[in-house]
Amino acid sequence: MSFKYVIEHMEDNLHEWCILEYCHISTFIPTSNLYFTNLSKAAESTLLDIKTLQGANFFTDHIIDLNLKKDKICLLDPSAKDILKPEDGNYFEYFLFGGILGDDPPRDRTCELRKHGFKTRSLGDLQMTTDTAINVTKRVIEDKVAIDQIPYIDFPEIKLSTKESVVMPFRYIALSHPNKSTLQTTTDELKLNLVPLLPEGMIELLKKDGDMAFEF
Ligand code: SAM
């Protein structure tokens, strides 16, 4: 079965952060399996022009108006009581995510999707960015990896300059082999040669946005 990943865009604007995350998703999910819903006309038009997103499915409709079979949809919800398991791929075809920029503390905006009564699954207690949540879901459902077997880094501190660093208040997938010239963490993970899997361009955007980054 080819699984579909639905991102219900829930921000008023299409912030640069959203674009970087959405482009990042297309590096590990074929665009034909990506559905972006609830887009404004302007956001749809911007995304349609992005080369790496060619072939993705864009809708101004809300997920609920696409008339998909509700029992085939799984909402990834941090407050769900059941953890996502590889067997969930036997029941669900669509995995639904809030296209929400992470915030600290988390504001539970995923509740806007929960109210429609979708079945829900959690990826654990810690907040992930939307691209990370989709990557973890893909690894569990398609690659059949148990969620606790995926390497993570929690709340990595990323150096932006010799004086400045920023703590990303999220759980990320961990990568080994850091390219220390572009990314340095100051956390213990560095000792293990682990770095967070971030969208391309995110470090540059962090440098530009600085401390305002999580004050949406
Ligand atoms: N603070 C946010 C909120 O208001 O709900 C969390 C948003 S998170 C940045 C974006 C989306 O990723 C969520 O709507 C959810 O679909 C998914 N997600 C992130 N972390 C998750 C987790 N631990 N379990 C399940 N889904 C998660």
C-alpha cells in the first residue's frame, strides 16, 4: 500500500519555517504521497511554484472536506494514549499532521484536528516539528522500525555564533557524522557525534530570526 501523509496547514501565513519544513518532507516522502490541505490561495500558489514540491497535492479544502474514509485516517496527536506501531500500517492509509510551527510551551493546537473524531496515535511525550513527526511516522509505518529504536536528540542547543546559541525545544531524529563547519551542538550528544536532522537552510534561518524563533 502507498501511504499518504496529509499536512493540514494551520498557520495564518506561510512562514519561511513552514516552507523549509515542507520542502524537507519531500526529501523522504515521494511528493505524490504528500497532501497539503487548508491552504490559503496565496499559500497554495507559493507552494505550487517550489520545484522540490512538484507533484505534491495541494488543497484549499480542510481535510474533513476531502471526503476520505475517516477510519483510514490516523491523526498524529501528542496527547493520544496509543503509541504508533508498525502494525498500524495494516489499518490506516492516511497519516494526518498539524502543519503547525512548534511552540514552547506547546499550545495543543492539534486539538483543532482532534475534534473531528479521527483515530489518534502518539509519537511519544515530546513535541516534534511537523517534518520530524512525518519522518518518524514513515520509519515506523513503512520501514517497520519500533518507535523506541529510532535515535533521537531532545532539545538540542545549536550554536549560531561564538556568543549565541539557541535551544530547539523539540525532539529530533539524531544523525551521526556531524558536519562541524555548519552545525555545532553544545549538548552531550555532540560527544556521541550526534546532530539533529534539521531541514536544509534552518541554521541560516535561525541566525536570521534569532531569539524570536519560537515566539509565534
Ligand atoms: N505544540 C503543538 C500543538 O499545538 O499541538 C505541536 C505541534 S507539532 C510542531 C506539529 C504536528 O506534529 C502536530 O500537530 C502532530 O500532528 C505532530 N506531532 C508532533 N509531535 C508529536 C508527538 N509527540 N506525537 C504525535 N504527533 C506529534
